[in-house]
Amino acid sequence: MRPFGVFRRGTIATTLALLAVCGSAALADYDAGERAWDAGEPVKALGHWRAAAAAGDDRAMLALGRLYLQGLGAPQDFVEAHKWFNLAASRGNAAAAGEREALAERMTPEQVAAAQERAAAWRPAGEVGEPAAAEPSAPGEHAGPPPVAALREAQLLLAALGYAPGPADGVWGTRSVQAYRAFLRDAGRPASDTLTPEMLQSMRNLANAPEVARALAVPDIPGPDAAAPLEPVRPPDALHRAAQSGKLDALEAALASGVAVDARDARGWTALMYAANGGHPRLVAPLLEAGAGPDLRAPDGATALFIAALHGHAEVIGQLLEAGADASTPGPRGRTPSDLAQARYGNVATARRNGESVAVQALIHGVTIAEAEELARLVPGATFRDCDECPEMVVVPAGSFMMGSPDSEEARRSYEGPVHRVTIPAPLAVGKHEVTFAEWDACHADFGCSRDPGDNRWGFGDRPVINVSWDDAQEYVSWLSWETGKRYRLLSESEWEYAARAGSQTQYAWGDEIDRNRANCSGCGSRWGNSRTAPVGSFPPNTFGLHDMHGNVSEWVEDCWNNSYVGAPSDGAAWTRGNCDRRMGRGGSWLNKPGDLRSAFRNIYSPGDGYNYIGFRVARTLSP
């Protein structure tokens, strides 16, 4: 078992490079960390990987980031996790760059800034004062990960050669790696993620061609302080002159005269292209209303959207996207408007943090504005309802965790193991509360749910619905999906435990002791314990913003019964093989003792029966 999935395995050359940079002791520390992790000792693994990271091992830095992200071997600390991902990424680790970007979406700007300060202040073992400026290695040398200056130069060269590496920021992230691999493929070289001095020199040689040299000198993807829009030769006709000058009255007069709205001037540009180039939204609107084609292309391939993206005219970008402009149409040197937006604004998370418009976010993502609005609404931690009668949902981030309980856990059952890693590959929405009687009644009144369950004289309204079977819960999620057009369902067992743990590896989301007034159970110290259900939301939420994951009512999940996790899915999917005449319930209830409220506790029930201590919670699959 490898820590957190597959770490990068080097070739002999890579191993020699690591030996040169880190030394054999660092490699030994990293391997010792892997052995400790495989033995289920994350605290020891943390210590070994710290030692390897201090010697500059980017694999150990990546491992440390993942430990702090999940709270394994140390308290969960997003700032510390981001710091280690950042340090590993700066040494050419593409996986770390991707994890850093994903984690940043879950952090506040202040947390990201603090993490960056920690990374800047970090020094390898034995180094004092300011870090020495790294110089690019000579061809053929194995001097470890490429320095930032070399990575930045490679990004500029890849961009000039017609690839799309993203911003020239010296971070060898996912887009840079993809562009580099495409370059290697075109050059007939073996695939690799690591920039070598030899290939950097090859790019320099190719960039000596006059057309590439011009591209490097005057890039067609400006930075945030872009130069003024291009000033072409003054067009001869009134429509093009008005669009170029930004004069609305003149443009309206030209349109009223009956000129062809998509006529081209000697350069091959339309009036819409000139309006986009100048950033004139007041002119773009009447041109589009008059039928101007947003996807017409200039002789070099540029569309109006490409031109607006080139100069960062966000309002014009929004107008063109609303008119159906295609963000994937390639322009000069094969770049698309989305490529330009990513180079200018970064990824969607960065653009969102910087306050860029939804139109810009849509262009970066390559989706419609409506889809971008949906995506913006569905960031981790966001809450929403798809209808007035629908449950309130919380967006839970993607991530990995260790599912099950270790042999040492108090009150453990034999069927809670073996402990194994599960990765939830994409964010999902989870009900903030257990489904209430009020929400169930809406389904029953609409003839979507056949059962009319009793409340045991405890109360309806905002109390969790009880006396409903697994089969009844399936009726509810089917009705909810029909009503909303979204995919509602029960959680899988692994999704449920991931949501309940909310980044913890302790018995309960808050620690290893039950504490008073944390949950509704027999022995939890609440006024409802061992007598009845409590109104949903009566206790504090976990880190993900979910209430009552421990106690109140047990919750139906999708999975069939299996008496161990041997062969269980590791991707968050429901386990629908095994004894499907029994279904799983998770979380414990008002009737259970504290040991049955643990995150790892699981129990089996007949899917056709209802119980006064079992309810359910819904999930929704998220998509643009």
C-alpha cells in the first residue's frame, strides 16, 4: 500500500538526481516514512517525511501536505498543507501543484497568504539567511529539480512555440506539464513530466526562428497590465470607423443606413471585432442585436471573443458568451479564448478570489455563463435548495480519508475493517440535516411517497422523518430528482463516513470523547436522549457544516451488507454486491449508546422495514 495513492516513481536517472540533491539519508528517510505509513503509523511517517523534506525531497513535501490536509499524524492544518504542496510544486512536482490549487479553493485569502509566507520563510536543513538564487543547470547535469527561473523560461518558450502552458509563473503545474508532454510528443521524445536542461535548450534552439522570436518579444497573451488595444489602419467605411472609435451614435446611424453588419474591411475584420478590441460594450450590444456573428474569424483565426479575451474586456466577454460565442475556437497559433483567460486570470478559484466576473470564470472553465453561475454556487461549503420544499444542501469537497476503525478503537466491531483509503473524486452535495417530516410530507402530498409514517407522538415538522424503510427513502429521492431535474440519491456508505468525519480520524468528528450536548443518544447528556428524536439542527455542525451525523436517527445509505471491507470500492461508490437483502444504516440514534455513534460504526437492517430510530439524509451528484 502506497501513501495516499501512487507517488512518483523515478527512473534510475531520477534516483541519481535525487541522490545528488537530497543525499542517501533523505531517500532512506522517505522510504522509512512509506514503511511507517504502510504499517498504519502516520505519526512516525510524519517524522520520517519531515526529515526527508528538510533535505529537499519533493516527494516527502507532497506526503506532508497530504498528512496535514487530512489530519493524519498531526492536527488538520490547511495552511501547513498548502505550504508543503507549494514547496513541492516549486521543485517541479506536478501532483503537488494540482493539490495546492484544489486546496486553495477551500481556503480563505488570508489562509493562502499565510501559507505562502510560511513557504517563503522555509529553509532546507543547514541553510541560513536568504536562499541562494538557483542557476539553470548545464545540459547533461543532474542537479535536481529545475529552478524557478528555468521553469518560467520553459513556460514562455512553450507558449511561443504554440503550446498552452498557462501563466509564466515558474510553477510547473498541470497545464505546464500537459504542454511539455505535447512538445515532447511532437519532438518524438519519450513522455516525461520533468523539464531537463537538454529539452530546455531544444526549445531555445527552436525559438531562434524569426517568427518565434517575434512571438517571444511581443507575446499575444498580455499580463494584467496589458498594452493598449491594437490600433489597426483606419477602416474606410462608417460602420467600421464607428466601431473602432467607440461612437455609439455613429454606429447606430451606420446600422440604420442598411450596411451589412458582418461586412469586413481590408484587414478582414468585422465591426464586432473592432468593438471587442476597443472594449466597447455599448457598441457590442447593438451589433449583436443587428445579427453580428460572434464566431466569425479574422484571417489569423481570431474571433471577437478571442480579441476581447486577449485584452481582458470582461463585460464584452460576457456579452459574447451570452450570444453563444464559442470559447473553444482556436485563434492565432492554435490558442483558444479559454487559453487566454487562463493565462491572464489563472484558474477559476484564483479568478473567484480576485473578484473576477462570472463571465470571466465561464470563459476560463469553457462553459456557459449559466453553468458558471451554477459552479460558483457549488463551491465547497456553499448551501442551496433546489426548490422551496427541497432539503437544504451543503457542498462537501472532494478528498481522501481512511475508512473504518483500527483494532485499538474502543467499542469497535469486527466488521468495521480493515481500515482502507477511500478517495471521493469530486465534490458532492449532502443534506445539511436529516430529511424532516415536513420535507417528507411534501413528497407524500404530491403522491411521490406512498407511506404516511407516524411520529410516535414526538412531533412532525422539523423532526427527522422516522418509520420509513430503505425502499421508502428510494421513493423520496426519485421524487426529488423528478421535481428538480437533478440527480438526488442516498449517500454511499463511504461518502457517509467521509462526510461524518469531516477531515477527522478520531472516533467522533470532534474527538475521541462523546462530550455533553454534542449529539442525541442514550448517554450523550441531551434532554432527548434515550427517549425520542430531537428537532434537526439542535446540535452544532461538523467542519463540513453538517448536523446530526452522530446520533438523533441512524441513516439509511445505499450499500448492501458485507461483513468486512475486503474488496470494497475505493472511489466512493456504493457497494451494491453482497447481501442486498440487508442494507446499511450509519450514525447511531437517540436509542444508541455513545459507542454506536462513532464515525466508523455500521449496522444492518431489513430494507423493507421502518424503525422509529432510523431516517435518512440525501445526497446530490453535482455537475455543471
